[in-house]
Amino acid sequence: MTELVSVKELTHFINGEAVAGTSGRFGDVYNPSTGEVIAKVPLATKEETQHAIATAQAAFPAWRDLSVARRAQVILQFRNLLEENKEKLIDIICSESGKTVEDAKGEVTRGLESVDLAIGAPHLVKGEYSVNVGGGINAYSAKYPLGVVAAISPFNFPIMVPLAQTSMAIAVGNAVILKASEKVPMTALFVSELWKQAGLPDGIWTVVNGDKDAVNELLENPAVQAISFVGSTPVAKYIYETGAKYGKRVTALGGGKNNMVVMPDADLEQVASAFIGAAYGAASQRCMAISTLIAVGEDTAERIVAILKQKIDALKVGVYTNPETDFGPVISQQSKEQVLAAINRGEQEGAVVVCDGREAEITKNSNGFFLAPTLLDHVKPGMEIYEQEVFGPVRNVVRVNSLDEAITLINSHELANGVTIFTNDGLASRKFTTEIDVGMVGVNVPIPIPVGYYNFAGFKGSRFGEGHMFGPDQARFFTKTKTISERWLSPAENTGSTFAFPSNNS
């Protein structure tokens, strides 16, 4: 007899408590490793989203007026709770995203970096003060929270990205509404309980589950002051343009077509190991995953492809409960079909299939959304597999004749999230880091993701707006600066009207 899987009905989290959806619409939440539905997530109506926004708006003034040091204490307690509940978090992440345990551990660790930075918010929101700028006037600037802000997060990092989008926003005094991906809502709801336990006032952290109806209300509602988005480039562009139309501050991070340039002098065994993890980890469902290896020189290309084939063939695809698994399934059957179609088109356009993951052994015995790693060689600009970001375990090798050709190739692409170079030549490295037009650059590192206290964002079609996701720029993005000129007059100083603006010469 087939064992029935218990399907639970999820909620929203509004005003400090779980709130059942009222729309009557639900989305399926899958365990990607089994293909089974494990939960039903409510999809909020416009009215439900409006209610959540109004609740957050009502809670905001008291949180804004609390001292920044007191707010930091709540953030610290929240961080401690994340540590205490790490194993439970990892289990939830794995069950709804299909990630391996090690990958989920790494995600939680990186998410904690954003919380750590938020604990230091008192330092980041300090203003400036100048004495006697003119005529006995002192001038100073001060940072104030915006009010209600919203974060719209993707499926591929159920906790790291939401923490990066929201921790600083809360620390500097805002009320935050998170619209988590409807594919991975359980992590966000669990985090909601931790915020409550940490002492965050009701209404300051809200989770509204939903689809485009909820998103559009967040974009259009005048009470929402800022939007932080991470997702695909077409949607990022829509979020940015719509949010800006309604007068909001928006940062929208889109896709990445990240390259690893391999110079002839590089240690190719080290390069291959670096590429494997950077390219295929999390089933390649990372905006910072290496999509394309650009080999400089035919000899370099031939040697690195041979090494890669051997290493890729040894990778194990499977469920997260198996400790020998290198990576798990993609997020959905639809995603799997899109990746398969991309591989087929690449082959039709002339790419050479070095490693073929279209018929993974595990798919014969599982209903999970599995694909084995695929590597395509002799990929060229203009091929769809090169131009488009593919969110699944198919990676490319492009062959060029020089570093200049590699730089030109990368700089001509519309996406410019991350790039890395492997070389032992300092001059080549300096030329590369100077001339490359990409937001995040690495030298001899697999993935050029900065640590949490540095800003994170790409260029061109990988970012819309001027904000960043990680880093100290978050404090700027989620605050507004007032500049105050102040003068205290005694009766003896009343010298009548003046028609000139006071200056330091006055």
C-alpha cells in the first residue's frame, strides 16, 4: 500500500500570528526529491495584502521611536535563535528546495552574515555634524527609517536572500513585509516564529504568501516605501519599472550569466575542482553559479574539458538524506523540462555534449525532479544556451584565443553579475579586474560572492536600481537622510533681516 503524504495548509504571518488565507486560492509546495506535494500555500488577495500593509504601517511608529541600540538587541536575540534552530531550519530548507544538507548549512551560514551586519546598525546609521558652518549655524545630517518596506524573494535561497533583504531594514527601524517564493514558503514562516520569540513587536515582520496579485499590491500601494527584489531579469525589470512608476525606492537584482576565465598558466586540476562546485552546486540554481568556462587557448580547452569530464562523471545526484549526494533535484517539473529543452536546443545549434545528464539514473526509480550534470563544449555567442541564463545543471565551455577576446566577450553580454579568473599572472589579473564590466569579480576563487559586510550586486541587466542586497549600502537604501541647519539666537543677535544665505564667511 502506498503511504499517504500528509499535506498541511500553510498560513500568512500578520501582526505577530499565523493567519489563514481567505482567497480560496492555493499553490502546491513540492518536495523536489520525491515529486510529492507536502503543503498548500495560500495566495493572498489584494485585500489581504492591503490589510497586512495597514497592520505594518500601524506598528511602524513605535519601532521607529525605539532606540537603535534596543533594536540591535532584538536582532542579536534573533541571531541566537537562528543558531539554536539551525538543524530544524536546514531540514525545512532541504525538504522544500531539494538542497543537500551541506548546501543548506552553507546557506544558513551566509544568511547569518547579514544578521551580523544588522546588529552593527547603530554604527551604520550615524550622521554627520559640522560646527559653525556660517553665522553661528551648525549643520548635521540624520538617517530616518522609511516606514513600510517590502522584500520579494526567490526560491533558490529560502533563508539567505530573505535575511539579506530584511535584517538591516528591520534594524534601522522599518516594518518589513516579505513575499517569499510560493515554492518555498515554509522557511519564511518558521523564521517568523523566531522573530516573535526574539521580541520583535507584532506587525514589524510580516509574511504575505501569494503570486502576482500580492506583488502588484506591494508595488502600487502608497504606504510601501521601498521594494527589494531578487529573481529573473525580466521580472526584475518589471518590478523596477512598476515600483519606480509609483514613486518607490527599488533595487531589483536579476539573473546572471557568470563566467570563469581560465588562463593557460592556471593549475587545471584546481580549476576543475573549483568549477565543479561553483557550476553544479545546488543543481546550478544560483544566480552566482558559474554558467560558462571560457578557456584561453585550444590546448587549455582540450586539457580542462578532459579533466572536467572525469570529475563530472563521478558526481552523485540524489536525495538530500543521502550523505553521498553531491547535489539534488531542480525545484519543479516545469524547471526540469525547461533545462531539458535548453540542452536539446544547444545540441541542435552545434554545441558538443561532453557529459549528458538528460537521463539521470535516479529518474528511473524516482518521481523527483532530477537531472544529472551536463557539460556542453564548443558553445559560441549567439547560441541560446550561451545567451540565456539556464537555472539547472547544464554548463558551457567557450574557447577563445586571448584574454582580450575573453574580456570583450564578457563585456558584450547583457548580464553582468559575477565573473572570476584563474591565473598565476599578476599582470593578467590586474588587466582583467580593471577592464571587466561586471559587478562582482573574483581572482582564483570559485564564486565571487562577497562576504556579508561588502555590497552585493551586478551591473547592466543583472541589477535595476542603485541599491545592493548585502553590505553597508543596505543601511542607506532603507533610510532617508535629513540635513538640518540649526542656529540658536540670543536677543542681542537680532540684527534685522538679511537677504544673503549665511555662509562660512559670515
